[in-house]
Amino acid sequence: MHHDHDESIKKINDLTEGIDFCMLTTMDRGTLRSRPMSTQEFEFDGDLWFFTSDNTHKIDEIEKDNRINVAYSKPDDNKYLSLSGKAEIVKDRAKMEELWNPVLKAWFPEGLDDPHLCLLKIPVEQAEYWDAPSSKIVHLFGMVKALATGEEADYGENKKIDFKTAG
């Protein structure tokens, strides 16, 4: 059963709301590396956005292998969300102005005039969250791997959308 696209978008907005930091994982020559990223205030519509600098290790890593994972957690609320996709490096001044928040000055003192400032855009391909208190994984996007028998695993509440075909 395919979960309604708009409902999934709304669910991701609900799950990420109020979470200030997430962990961004990149591939570094076959090794996984994670670091905290400040989350931007914006309405999630299928793409994640982050401010970063183009002279960081994560940008080097993404240029070699752009597969990433972003993990959000808020244990007090039993919120856990994992998003995967392929990152793109965006230097669009208008988009940066749209997403800019003065609190980012702590990381980027030169603000929008910082020549290294850029955006990471991550079109989400797969998303799953842990449905507390049952702790079942709920797939929002992407296909659940079929078992060897050819039957799909029973995850209880099973939500999935393939972003590439959903409209």
C-alpha cells in the first residue's frame, strides 16, 4: 500500500520540527563519516537544505560520492527519522537568501557574503522512522526489500513512497 505523498511530506515535517541538529553521514573512501549539522527552518517539500562551506571535508567527500544519510532524533518525544538521498552542492544566491537565518552567523560570520558559503540540497529518496512505542520501522519513501520468498516483510504499519515516481 503506497502512502499518500502529501501525508508523508507532512509526517517528515512533524518529525523534524523542533530538532536543532541532525547527523549527516557521508562516504569517505569507503568509510562512513558523520557530523552534526544545524537544521534549517523551512517547509520540507521533498528536499533537505543545509548551509555549509565549500572548503570542508564533507564537500570533498560528496564530490567523490554523493550518497548521504541524515538522521534526526528527539529521544524525549520518541522521534527518530532517517533520510537518504544524493546530495547536490548549490550556489544559488537567491535560495541562500531565502533560507538564511541570522543565527547562522555563529558558523558563518561573513554571512551571505562569505565566498565559501554554499547549500547542500538533498532530494530525499528514502525515508523511514521508528514508530514508538512499538519500535517498528515505518518506511515513508523507497521500496521495502522483499524477502527471499518474494513476499514483502510485514512491518506492521508500513508506509512507503518512491519519490522518483510519486508526484
